[in-house]
Amino acid sequence: MGIIKAKLRSFFKKNLKIIIPFAVVSFVGCAILTFRFSRRLAKDLDVTLTASVKKGGEYEHFLAAFAHVLNEDSSRYKVKLNVCNSQGASGTTIDQLDKGKADIGLVQSNAKWNSKNISAVAYVYSELYFLITNRKDLASISDIANCRDTLTIARLDPPSQTSKDLLNLISFYGIDASRIRYIDKDYNGTYAMLKSGKADLGFMIVGLGNEVISSVLKDPTLHLVAFENTDAYVLRRHKLNKFILPMGFYGLHRPDSNYETFATRAMLVVSSNLSDRTVYKFTRALFEKESELVNEYPFCQLQKIRNDGETYIPVHKAVLQYYNRDHPSFLDRNTNLIATVLSIIGLVLSAIPIYIEFAGRRRRISLRPAHI
């Protein structure tokens, strides 16, 4: 045993210059492998998020469905949602995110607010304009414009984007604003006001899966008011789209004809409170789990947002990084080449001590006196 130790000590002493580079390379390699292995063991997303949504509202139902889908894959995801009540108003949601009271929220995609602390992630589903009445003499916008009665309209209260959109419609169609009286109600309250006759009209902007609009359109005492000049209005409000709701979507003859209306989209937004890394992982999870999310929330329609002024709220840079993952950077495209070059450099550096040692031995041999 002592002889072996002595030989090993002698070997390491003679070849120290050769061993050190290999040891350094091995250490770095092990460190990289350990780091990558630990990353695989860690959860892809493990966060607690405060969501600015209306408690019990459609937006909360969507986010709860998304969290449920993620948490089913418990080996990769752990997401807990706390709700900060926004009363269903996009303006309130944006204000809460802007002030750091919430991390994520949903707003209408045509919401016009300026804040450097809020960024968009994706569209999650379409939201349609619905103008409903309990009066048979108000079948169209023209009927409303020509009506001499003071009309009561139930709608979401300001600062909701819904209330702003209603004012834009009234202005566009030339309806006398002095003959309009507003009652601020949530969508359940709007339905109740229409049923009781305390409101002549109700205005909602909701997704196709909204339970209230489903009940409204199945109610034979209520009907939809047809919009007019839709192409002209979309040209003026370029953040909107036309949408045709087909006859019978909510049951036999409900609605009783195709309903041409306008559509915005529910848009997922995040606060600057969240790190770029968290936003990237959140976005990746959203799109990777799209099929499961559709099963959980049938009217989900995930869409990427082009960063070309499509919305008033800019797209988060980490989201754009995810969107552009199919167009990798120079470093990503040339990783293998760079690794190969570094490997060659490592081999060359490792060979230098060997060459120096070999050259030194030859020099010492050449300097020895010749034996006669």
C-alpha cells in the first residue's frame, strides 16, 4: 500500500500541470450537469398570485379554471390564486395592478389606459356586445333613436370599459343623451331590472359562456336590439371586430335570428411586480395547457397579441420572448458550434502543459554529456 501511495504521489507531482486543466474542466462540467439536473427537479411554476377580478364573475371563473388545470399537473406546477375584487371594471383592475395591489388580471382588449407598470400576455376569449330590451317597440337602434320616451339603461358603473363603450355607441348613433337615464348594475342586477320593468334596456359585454347572458337570451320576454352600420363603427373603433352570433346558439330560436354585433376580447394582463422569468413560465404554461383549459373552460380561445399597436397596453417583453422562441437569437442558433469551439480550445490548452513537459525532457536529454 505504501508503494502505491508513493507512486501516486510521484505521478501527481510530475504531472501536476497536466492534471489541473483536466480537473478544472471536469469541475465545470459537473457543476453544469448538477445545475441542469436540479432545474429539472424544480417545479416549472410555483407561485402565489393576487388576481384583480370580480369575485364570482366570469374573469375569476376563467383564472380559477386555469389554476385548476395547472395544479392537476402537480409535479410541474403549483399555483395559488388570491382575489382582489375589481367589481368587474377594467379601470379598477388596471389601477390595482398599477399600484402593485395585484399581480394579474383580465381586461377588455380595447381598454385605453396608460401605465408603464402593466403589460399584456394573451387574448383568452371573445367578448360580445349585447343590447337587450323588454320592449317590443325597440327592435333596432333606429327605434331607440326615434323614441321620444326617456329610456332607462342598466349597465356596469364607471370606470368600467363597458360604460365607456356604451357612451361611444350612443354618440355614434346620434341618440339624444338627454333622454337616457343610467342605472349602475352588475350583470345579474341588469337582468333583474329588465325582468321587473325598471329598465327599458340593458347593455352587457360578456363572453359566450357567461351564465347571465345565457339566461337572458333564453328568456322569451326579452330580445336583442340589432346594431346598425357595423362596418362604419368598426372603422371608427379599430380595436373592435364584427361578430355574428348564429341563430339558435343558446337553444331553439334563441336568438331567433343571426345577431350582428361587435366583439372585443378578454385580455390577460400582468403587473411589473412579477419577474420576467415568472411571466415567461406563466405564458408557456398557458399555451402548453391550452387543450386542457378548453376542456375546463369551453369558450377559451387563446390568441397571441401582435406588438404592433393592436392594443393600447403593450405586450410584456418576456411574453414576446416566448412568442419568438421559434426565432432564436444568434447565441441560441449557434450553441453547438460555440460548444465545439470551446471544447477544441479546452483540448489545446490541456495539450500545452504536455508539450512543455515533453519539450523540457528532450532539452534535458540533449544537454546530458555524451558517454564515450
